Amino acid sequence: MGYARKLDALRVTEPFARARDPRTSRLLTAEIMSSRLGTAKIVVRNISASGLGGKCDQILIKGEEVAVLLNNIGAIDATVVWANDRSFGLKFQVRIDPAQALAAPTERVVKPYEVPSYFRPEVCTRRPGFNRK
């Protein structure tokens, strides 16, 4: 058995090796807050119970402590695990339910459409100058 196969066998049986949480690929918008950047908009590309991957207009630094504001969940403390140009990966301090973040916002109030008064038809539908004989 070759050295590479022995190394692979050791990696599989390591006690601290664990599987990654299943990720859901979705495009969501959120906000990220840090002491260095302030508040910035981000696009979440994938999310799991323990973290997320996304893109931001600002450049994040590996190891930086940030807070992410997600729909229906609120602010979550996280650490930047990796950063590559404008892309980044975050690890949450506490586990979340990703299905809750993917759900439609609950605070959205839908107001029924109302036609402006100046576009509403008048009560009288008689057309001036048009006489029936």
C-alpha cells in the first residue's frame, strides 16, 4: 500500500474530522456589520446551519469578527474564515435554522392597490355632445 493511501486512511479515521453541514445554494441579500467597515450590503450565495458564503463590495479580512443581519433571524455574530478578493466565508458563533433565513420576510405588509382619485371614473357616465335619437 502506497504512502498516499495510508495517509488517506488516516484522514478518514481521525476523531476530529467531521462532515460539513449541508449547504443550500440561494441568492439572498443581507447586511454585514463590523467595527472596521461599518455596515455594508452582501449577497449570500450559500448558507448552512454553521455559516455562509457570499460576496461584498468591501474587502473582509480573515479572522475578523462581524455581525450578519439575516431576514427573519436578526443579527448573528460570525468570524470570517476565508476571504478571496470580494468573496468570503463566515462561521457563525451559534447554529441557526437556514430554512428560517430562506423564508419570505414576515414583516412585509402588503397594502392593497388603490387608484388615485384623479384617475377614478366619475359617477356620471354621460358623454357631452353625444345624443341618442
